[in-house]
Amino acid sequence: MSLEAIRFDRSNKKDICVEVLDQLLLPYTTKYIPIHTIDDGYGVIKSMQVRGAPAIAIVGALSVLLETQLMLDDSFAKSQYFYDVSTWSSFQSRFLERLDFLLSSRPTAVNLSNSLKVITKLVSESDNVDTLNDKVFQYTCQLIDEDLSNNVKMGDNGANFLLESLNGANFEEDFAVLTICNTGSLATSGYGTALGVIRSLWKDSELKSERKLKKIKSETNTHKAKMVHVYPLETRPYNQGSRLTAYELTQEGIPSTLITDSSIAYRIKTSPIPIKAAFVGADRIVRNGDTANKIGTYQLAIICKQFGIKFFVVAPKTTIDNVTETGDGIIVEERKANEFKLVTGTLVDYITEEPVLNEKNEPISTKVGVAPPEMEVWNPAFDITTYDLIDGIVTEEGVFTKDKTGQFNLESLF
């Protein structure tokens, strides 16, 4: 069973409980962090204890909901120092400042921006905190439920499109796929975006294997190609591929081999199983199809182009930025140098190579220096993959491909 990135108890809408999985401690330690305020949401997003554009938006919305819940408590409202509760307009003004603060935690991820725009509209439509709390509760529940439903749709859309493409090319063999970063249940409300496509492909493969074993002939599925292996990239500098995607794949029993970001070309050339596609997520897709995603995605797209491997971006339509025309207008976040120079992980015994445990019998997290402290570092969190390198954009609405002029037409998603 996949790990939950976000635990949300909505049984009592006036007393909700939210916990976020600390993804910096995976894969050896599973620890959840309670969220009570916008400050808590900002902290886990900024530190990348939670990451993935859909999950960031969900945690952001939940932290706003929790702060409005706190303000319903008269004793808390009167004792806190930030909000001016003397008038509704005074409260609104301060509340909007808090939303701007929350947005600054991860400016590249458009889902967070889109979510906060909706909440800003809800503020203008409300005349007191109680009404605002109800509206944000309804919106957040809808955001989470739709994300999960759309993830499954995207997974099936992407899997079916690839299988039909391979069938049209008369390819009927076993094949492998590539992916970068983490785009699974840990980056969303569940199932995942790019990793959701891989999950759907694996379900198809298991079904075909079961039918073959039982000698059952399928009358509906004529696709004979079958995904049998996944190559996740480690994803530097934060190792979200090796820590998170590799963990999800092993948890679900999907055959996979972790490779370094620098070994893509040689793995494609030497793979005993033909690699037919790469599926990646997105933090922002602009009007022409240019896509911001975890650093290394641009490189992967270029290599796939060289080898004739189909390159797909998988994201919900909430990730579409319908204002920015090209990738040149995307703000690329640069992370702290020490996130590159210091590697965070689980302390392992030098001799036994087993995790070192503390007095509570829990693995100990530590940091290890891998570069000279005085070394200058360039550490962008994302890069921009230009639309010409992208073969298809997979959404819950279907798979969008380029027209005869080589352009994406994404207007229906706006």
C-alpha cells in the first residue's frame, strides 16, 4: 500500500486534523508532522518536507483552513497578536498578507498559486470568519478528492495512449520506461501523475500476464506490448528519485532499477529491454507547452529526442499557467547551496552498512558533506523543458499532442 503524504481527518469540519509526512526522512523513517497554522504549512513546503506541485497546493490550502479554524476560537482570536479582529475588513487585509506569505514558500509551483487565488476569491465572498472557514473547508475537500480522481484518469489516459501508439507502430514486445523526480502518491493526494501512468501500465502488464497464465484471450485489449521495467533517476541534488520514487516502486513490487542522472544515455543504449517512453511531472506548464519540472528534466528530454524515445509530461490541468506565454516567463527557484554540498540521509554503520538506531530504536538522520564548504554552488530546483522536446501532455482531459505546425493547443484546459 502506498504511503500517505497527507493525513486529513475531515470527520468534524470544525475540528479537523492534518499531518504531513516528513519526506526528508524517507525511506528509513516514517514520521508525520502536525499542521496547525499557515506558518506550519509554509515551513514544510519551504523545507521540502512535502513536495510535488499537487501536494504543495493541498498542504497550502489545508494550512489556510486550519488557521481559519483557529480564528473561530474566541479566546485564541483575542489573544493572538497578528490579526486585527475589530472589523471584518481589517481581518481580510491581514489574511491576504498571510496568503502572500504562504505563496512565497514555493513560487515555481503554479498549483499553489492557483489554489491561493481561489481562496482569495473566497475571502471576498465571505463576510465573517465562520463563513470563510466553511467555504475553505468545502474547497479543500473538493481539491483533494478531485486530485485523486484526476490522477487515476491521467494514469489510464497516459498508459492507453502509449500502448495504442506502440500498437500502431507494430511494437509487440516487452518494454521499459524512464522517470525523474517523484510524481507518485507522495507528491499528490494519491496514485500520482507521471508515476500514476506507470502504475496503470503495470496494472495492464499484470493483467496480461494473468490472462496468459490462464490462457484467457482478451476480446477488448489488442495491445500486446507490455511494460516490464522502470528506470527511475536519482534526481539530484535532492535525491527525490532514489529516496521516494524508488521507495514507492519497491513498495508496490514494480520491477525497477535506480540509475544516476548522468547515466541516462548509456542506459538507453545498453538496456536489455527497449526503453520506449519517459514520463515526467510538472510544476508549471505555460501556454505554449514549455514545462518547468525538477532539475534534470530538460536533459532527459534532450537525450530522449536523440534516441527517438517518446517524452510525456503528466500533470492535472490545475498545473497549466494560462497567463505566461513561454518558459522564459517562469521564475526558477534556486535552492540553498548546502542542500547540494550537504547530503541528508540515514546514518549507516561504516562496517555493517545497517542503519544506526537511537535510544528509541529509530534510524538516526544525519548530514554528510560532499563538497568543499567554501565552494560556490549553482543549485536551481527546476529547469524548463521547451515544448519542441515534448511529445505529449497527459491530463485528466486526455493526451494533448502537437498539431501539423508543431504547436500545442492547450486552450481547452484554460
